[in-house]
Amino acid sequence: MRDAPRLPSSPGFWRSPLRGPWFTSVLGLVLLAGITVLFLTGLVSYAAYNPDLSPVNDKTPGKGLLGFYLFAWPTDPHWLYRLNQGVHVTLGLTLIPVLLAKLWSVVPRLFTLPPARSLAHALERVSLLLLVGGGLFEFVTGVLNVQLDYVFPGSFYPLHFYGAWVFFAAFAAHAALKTPAAVRNLRRMRAGADDLVSPRPAEPTVSRRGALWFVGGGSLLLFATTAGQNTDGPLRRTALLAPHGGAEPGSGPNGFQINKTAAYAGISAAETGEEAWRLVVTGRTGTVRLSRAELLRMPLHSAALPIACVEGWSTSDQWWRGVRLRDLAALVGDGQDPPDVFVESLQRHGAFRRAALRANQVADERSLLALYVNGEPLSPDHGHPARIIVPAAPGVLNTKWVARLTFGEL
Ligand SMILES: Nc1nc2c(c(=O)[nH]1)N[C@H]1C(S)=C(S)[C@@H](COP(=O)(O)O)O[C@H]1N2
Ligand SMILES: [Mo]
């Protein structure tokens, strides 16, 4: 081979005949739609924590104006967070092959010399650095959180949240500049002169359409091995990419996914037993302490609600049975128009041992302090003797091993 260019900055170095405006444009338009949905479901997911309600709910304090869009998270439809987070995580994983193929398709541009021809060109390249760096950062932090179960306890949220704004700003600018040309490129299949087209292409081993099928097949495979984590029937076993190594939930009424076990949370049988455990409820008119037996003498109600975790897994609806939160509010003088409530677990350490629920969540008659699930007392790992369950709320607000409810003051 005479004169084979050895440097990635030489135009002839990149030889794949697949590269060209058509291939890059197809992938770019898929990402335009997909990443927009990821950004929106991500923002919604953050709002679902009700972060402006109480500092304990807010994993990114100091967000400032970036919280401009927050709203009171509703309780209807009851599967709202399950759907939103399922879409966010499943779509994010499914887009990985598309993102990688898109980066591969434009990689020659990374090595273009001179690095900057003008100030405008320099600015464009810096924005591309934010785009590529931000995109990789968001996908990597997201996958780590889903797969490794809180590798960065607490700090995942600010990283992923601020990263999303930086990435999406660069993404929006890039989309505004490139979308018109991408749409034109799709219309005319044949590539004209373009810096992505190799000046000395190698023999093709696969057509452009074949390559797209390959990328799409990769996406489909990721989808098929992820989506099952949003069920708890036999389909759950198809979720090969769901977090593993956690507690085996076993079978029977309590046989659905466990996030943190009682042992992990440091909850002992001694403190949850009939003798020791009391629920402390405080409100406008004072404090009452209730044993489990006393709770069981209150009116019990049922609600069919899922657990849906930020990590992207969820259960189908489980039958919870327990005391309505608003009935507990009524015990301490807050029956009419129940206020917000601050929930505390027996657990002494860990980010999820406390949570605040908004008045609309307390008022919903499906919001329970659950004592039973699917007809049996809660198992230790699912929060025995009592846990919170609220329609449409993220799993993190469904506090287990509840010890104290404080109505009104957060
Ligand atoms: N006390 C306490 N409650 C908690 C947690 C926790 O770590 N400690 N984890 C929360 C999270 S993140 C989820 S997704 C749900 C999971 O409930 P499960 O383990 O019963 O499925 O519990 C929530 N309640
Ligand atoms: Mo969770």
C-alpha cells in the first residue's frame, strides 16, 4: 500500500464506505427524538420526588433556577411514575447502540486539522466537546446507577441532573444547527461531496441499510433484555440486564423485588416486635403512640399499587392493606384538609430513611400506612411492621419500617 495515510487527521485514514451524511443523519434524527424524550422524562422524574417540599426529598439542593418547572406531583394515574421511569431507563439503554454508532459515524471530524480555523469554528468545536462529553457522561452515570445499585450514594442525582442540563443545552444547539440538513440528507439518498465520505473508501462489506439493521438489532436486544424488569411475572426472568446480586424475593405474597433488606438497613426483629414497636403520630393537637394491634383496630382499606424505583424496575400492582394516612392525620386534629407529612423510619442511617409527602398525597384515599401486602403481613424486607404506599409516587417515597409521622410541620 503506497501512501497509506497513517495519521487519523489525514482524510484517507478513515476508509469505511458506510460513513456519509445519510448514515449520520438517520442516526441523528433517531437521537433527536429519543434524547428529547429522555430529557423530558428525566425532568419529570425529578419533579416526582417533590424536591421543593422538603430538603430530605431534594437530592440536588442548590439547583436554583433549574427547578423552575417543578410542580406538585399528582396521585393519578397511579402508574404515572412507573411509566415515566420505565420509559426513561428502558429508552436510555435502548439508545446506547444508536449513540455509539452516531459517534463512530462522525469520528473522523474529531481529528480534523487545524483544530480551529476561526473563532466561530473554535466555539463550534468546544460545543461539540460538551455535546459528546455530556452525552457519554449522562449515559455512563445512568447505566452505573441502574446496574451497580448506588455506586455513588447520594451524589448520582446532582451529577446526572446538572449533567443533563449541560448536555441538553449543547444538544439543543446542535439539533437546531443540523436538523434541517439532516432532513435534506434523508431525502436524497446518494451522498455528494462531504467531509464524512472517505476519499479512498474500502470495499463495502455491508450496505448502509444493513449497518442500520445491525444497530437496530443491538437496540432491540437491549430492549428485550431490559423491559421485563417492569413486571414481576415470568417475564421478569427476561430482564437479563436488570440489577442483580440483590436479595432474592422468593415466592408467595411477599415475593416481589426488594430494594434494601431489613438486615442491610440495620433493622432488628427486636425493635419491630409487638412489644417494642410503636408508631408515633404528631399533629396539631399533640402526639399519639399506637401499637400494631391498635392500628389493626382502626378501619383498614386496600389499594392496588406498584412499587416503581428510580433505577427503572417496577412491580405490577400489589394489594396493600392498612390504615389511610388521612385517618392517621385525623387522630391528631388534622382530619379536615390534611396537611403535608414528614415520615421517619426506624432505620438510623441511609439516604432513604426519611421522606416528605405533600398534602395531595396524604389526602388520597389510596395512600396507606400498609400493614399487609397481598393478604399477608409485610415481610421484614418489605417494611414490617408498617410502610408507606402512595399512588404514582417513586419508590423512594414509600418508606419502609415506619416509626414516626409528623403532620403539618416539615
Ligand atoms: N426505610 C427505608 N425505606 C425505603 C428504602 C430504604 O432504603 N429505607 N428504599 C426505598 C426505595 S429506593 C424503594 S425503590 C422502595 C422499594 O421497596 P421494596 O424493597 O419493598 O420493593 O422502598 C423505599 N423505602
Ligand atoms: Mo428506589
